[in-house]
Amino acid sequence: MPERELELDPEHTALVVIDLQKGIVGMPAAPHDTASVVAKAAELAEACRARGAFVALVHVGPSADGRDGLRPVVDQPAPWQNPPPGWDEFVPELGPKDGDHIVRKRQWGAFYGTDLDLQLRRRRIGTIILCGISTNFGVESTARDAYERGYQQIFVEDACSARAAEDHAFVFRVVFPRIGRIRRANEVIRALRMPSAP
């Protein structure tokens, strides 16, 4: 059965970009390299801004004293327990630009402990376009939370990446098709209807 053509109403749509910050973009990614993911995300953001869709840029990092960071007892600690200065700054290609909403999170998902849900609901947004790094951590955690909150979701495959290609592939093959629709950046941009003339 052919895919139904994607149609998006910018007034009720938000782009949520996950963790395209210097410290994360500076690490290897697969199957899409970080430069490609950043370029696609920047294209999406510009298209959303031009068409009046809400843009939320999400970054992760602890407070200055680091005491609000999660410290679970684990078998495989995160590689960045004490990130260096500037690690959490957005890559310049992305912005932020006037009108963008900045979300600072303290864990993988962008909903818990932030105002993201409030900002989306106050604007009557029902559909989220999701992209960023890493597919199987920040993007997937945010997607699962969005699903449980009742949002419609579009996952932009070529604007996401993981540390390993197989991790990215698993999420896009097994998880995302059950909670949303998978598209490429050019399809999403084409689907955003231009605002009506007054």
C-alpha cells in the first residue's frame, strides 16, 4: 500500500531538534555524518520559520555545579560525566534565531522537567517533527514521551543519526513506525503548507 502524501499545517506543527550542540556534533555518528544531519536540520528549521511553524531547539547539560546531573549505578557510564565548557552550545548553523524556543534538559528526553509540553499545548500544536542526535537516546526518549502525551509525530530519517548505524536502523525499523511516520527532510519541507495570504 503506497504511503499517503504528507500534509502539515504549520500553525499546529512544531520542529523539535534534539541535541545538535557542539559537544555531541563533535563525536562520530552513523549512518549519516554529523555535518549532513546539521545541514538537514538547519534546512528544516528555516522552512518551519518561513512558514510560521514553531521551532524548539533542545540541548542537554547539567547546571554549573553539576549536581542536577543523573548519576545512576550502571555497567557502562556515559562518556561525558564532566563535559568541558561550551560543550552544550548549539552549533551555529542551527541558531537560535528570533522566535525559536530553547529547551535545556538534564536527561535524554526533552519533556521531563522542562516546559516543552506547556509551550506546545499553549500554541495548540498537535504534530511534532523530530530530528537530531542520537537517534536511540535523545530522539527516541523524546519520541516515546511525545507518543504517551498524544502528539502526532514525523521522524526525519536523514536528519537523525546515532553512534552506530545498527542502532539508528533498529529504532527506525522497529520503534518509530509504531508511534509515528518516517519521512525524509525534503518530503517534510514540501509538506509544510505556505501560510495563507491575508
